[in-house]
Amino acid sequence: ELAARKESFDSEFTKRREQLKEEWTKQKEEWKKQLLEEESLKRGELERELEEQRESFNHDIARQRDEALHQLEEDRSELETEIDNLLSQQSNYYANRQIEAMR
């Protein structure tokens, strides 16, 4: 009877140990799955933040480019006006010299 009880105990012990191994394996897989999901969420969040920063950076660069182009257009217009004024002054100067020379 003692041997039967020992065998029964060993059998129950082995069953329980196997059951705990299975539960532990399932728990580890669940934790692994949760970690992967959390990492995926964090990665997605970081990618969204990077995309927002990239868009903001591109917007800033475009704004700076537009401002620089606008400033160049203003400078060119001012220079063209100045050139026109100088050419007009030069024409007037030569015309006045010719009139003076004719007198």
C-alpha cells in the first residue's frame, strides 16, 4: 500500500509539474505577445512623431524658401527700378550735353 501511495504521489506530482510547465509556457507566451504589442505601439507612436517632425521641418523649410524668394523678388524689383532711373539720368545727361553743344 505504501508503494501504491508513493506511486500515486509521484504520478500526481508529475502531472502537477507538467501542468505548471504548460501554464508557465502559456504565461511566457502571453507576456511575450504583450511586450511585442507594446513595442509595436511604441514604434508606431515614434514613427508618427517622426513623421510630424518631418512634416513640420518640411513646412518650415518651404516657408523659409518662400520668404527668401519673395525677398529676392523685392530686391530684383528695386534694382531694376534703380537701373531704370540711372539709365534715364544718363539719357538726360547726354541729351542735355548735346543741347549744350548745339548752342
